[in-house]
Amino acid sequence: MNWTLVLVGFALAVLMGAALASLLITIRPQWSPRRRRLTAASALPLITVLATVAGVLFIRNSRHGAGDTMEDLAIRAVLTLGGGFVLLAFVGGLIGATLAGRRLEK
């Protein structure tokens, strides 16, 4: 796998976390800063989890002619990559939301 994909994914997660944190400050000012940060940081991982589950369901339900071991291997690969990107998206979103919250609350 190309490391550029990981760096671009992290950068997009930081930007999305910052954008959602800024949006939540204007939409939900009554929420605590911690709640806004966690909500902003968890949006992209939720989308990634849904995409990973959709990928696993697609592999499980498709007729591909491969053996059971290859199907299990493909499912494990999708779960491993999806889980890694979920973690990457949460950490990046949390960093972006924290930086945006610090900038906007001062």
C-alpha cells in the first residue's frame, strides 16, 4: 500500500474534524467543548465503519468463484484496512477538532 494514501487520509480527517468542530460551535453553542470535539471527531470514523461493513457484505454476498479461504482472506484484509483507517480518521479528526476549538474559543 502506498503511504501517500495514509497521509492524505490523515490530512482529510484533520480538515474534516476542524470543519465539523467549527460548524458545531455555531449550530450547538450550548454543548460543552468536549462534546463538540468528540462529535466532530467521530463523524468520519462512522462513515468509514459503514463503508467497511458494506465492503464485507459485498464480499460475503457476491459470487466470485473463489474458495472459502480466499473469501475469508479478503474479508480479513478489508476489516484490517478499514479498522486502521477508522483509527486514523478518529485521531486525525480529534486533532483537527481540538485545533479548531482552541482557535475559535479564544
